[in-house]
Amino acid sequence: MTALPEPSGKVALVTGASRGIGYGIAEALVARGDRVCITGRNEEALKEAVERLGADRVIGVAGKAHDEAHQATAVERAMEAFGRVDHLVNNAGTNPVFGPIADLDLGVVRKVFETNVISALGFAQRTWHAWQKDNGGAIVNIASIAGTTASPFVAAYGVSKAAMINLTQQLAHEFAPRVRVNAIAPAVVKTRFAKALYEGREEEVTSSYPLGRLGVPSDIGGAAAFLTSDQSDWITGQTLVVDGGLFLNAGV
């Protein structure tokens, strides 16, 4: 059995972390010794994630990211369990609709923004007031390369992620110098959330990536661990593109 690392003394709150990218981020933070509070909609999946990560260092709080009561409860539970929230990773997201922007149901677009953008702001406000304003820390927002350019057929998602990139800049400006705020913009990462983008044609999709593969959750976990570490102490307001070189093919 692999020995647990020495506790880092730091605490992170990672939203949407019962699986996929969020789980990969939580795993990376636990691996360096952080204690972590994870959230997710499905209580059973969340419990299983806590057990895999280590119930001695991880707690789970089930709920919907856009629910303000859930946001309050998650931050309160983290503070009660661990006494601090140094790092916030806003990973919870949704993309329930595909199709041309001219035909998008505006109600669905509002839901996308509630989950992808407004919930991130809500969690940031709450961690700021609960701990970070007086003690410092870091926030990482999981955006997407879909937010950096036109994204046909996933327009609502892309526009919401563009908003998250700007939200990152706004928070970085206002929360400085106590709290650093950065974003990560992944390309396609092999998760259940993204499988519609590659399932059944992975070889074809992968051919566009100079590094020869799609992303995996640990790729984003490593980036998030860096952006919440002392090694990134002079970085704020930035969006780190983690795309396997995909943008190198732009215009070709």
C-alpha cells in the first residue's frame, strides 16, 4: 500500500469532483498532502469518490452547483471539517445542448450560465468571505478551449466558458494581492462528460493533436496543482491552455 504524503496543511474545495476532471484534480491535490472537500450532484457517486480518495482526508457535499444553499453548505462543511479553505477549484459544468446557435432554447442557455459561470462566482464569493480575504489562497476556474474561439454546435458552452475566462480576470484584479485567480482551458479530455466529442472516432479526433493523444483527467489535475502551489506565486489572471498542441494546427 502506498504511504500517504505528509499533510501540506492546505485545504481545497473542488466542485464537480465525483468523477472526470474534477476527480483528477482532487486526486492530484490529495497526492501532495492537501485535505479536500469535493462536491457533486450524485450522493452515491460522491461517497464512492471519497472512499477512493481517502475518507481520512476528503469529505463530500452533495448538491447542485448553481444552488446557493448548496454553495453555502459546501463552504461551511469544509470550514467545520478542516478549519480553512485555501484553494477553490471551480470545475462543475454542464453542456446539455448541441446544435446551431440560431436554434438554441434560451432557457437551456440560462441553465448553462447558471451552472458554468454564476455558480463559480458564488463559490468564489463564499470562499473569499469565509477564509481567503484574510488569509490568502488561490482559485482555479476550469474553462475550455471552446471559450477561446468559435465553437460550432456547442455555442452555449463556449460562450459560458468565455465568460468564465473574463470572470477569472475580474476576480484576479479584485482579489489581489491576497488571492491569485487563474483558469485552465482544456481541449478534449477523455471523460464521460466529453465522450460525445470522441466516442467511436477517437483515432480521427486524436489525429488533430500534435502530441498524439487526447487529454486525461490527470493532465488537468497536474495543471491545477501547479496553479495552487507556491511555484505559481507570481501568476494571476491568466488562462493556461492545456490542449496537447491542438492550437498549433490553427489555420493549417
